[in-house]
Amino acid sequence: MKASTADIDRQLRSLLEEALGLASDRVGRLTPESPLFGAWPELDSLAAANLLAELEARFGFRIDPEDLDQPILETFGKLSKYISDKKSFL
């Protein structure tokens, strides 16, 4: 069964809290346009690599190296859509 956008957003918020150690109120204020990589000091290159590994584990898909050419970590909305698109193929 395909996960709903709201379910993916909820899980993604939880993952950002856990993986980056962010406060729940900060994560709760994220909108689809909220910038991620490059906008938060907590999300540097190393944290981004760890976050991508956590995404694979939590959502059950592999991130292809070609996907990293896309701005998937640019905004919360782009990351959520990427997850939704990947999940729709499972």
C-alpha cells in the first residue's frame, strides 16, 4: 500500500529530529518550501550522508548515485516528494 503524503511527511519529520538532533517544534514548522541542506548548520555533508542512509533504512529503498545529482535535499518538499516517488515504485 502506498504511503500517504501526510504519513511520509510525519516520518520524515521524525527522522530529521532523530538523525540531526533537532527540536520537535523546529521540525514541526517545516513547510514544503523550507530549505534544508546549506540552510541548517546541523545538516552538513557528513550529516547529509548519514541522513540519506537513514532514509534508505526507514523507507526501504536504495538511493541511486544518479539521484544525488538532483537537489533532493534542497527543501523539505523536494525531499518528501523524492521519498513519495521512490515509494510508489516499491
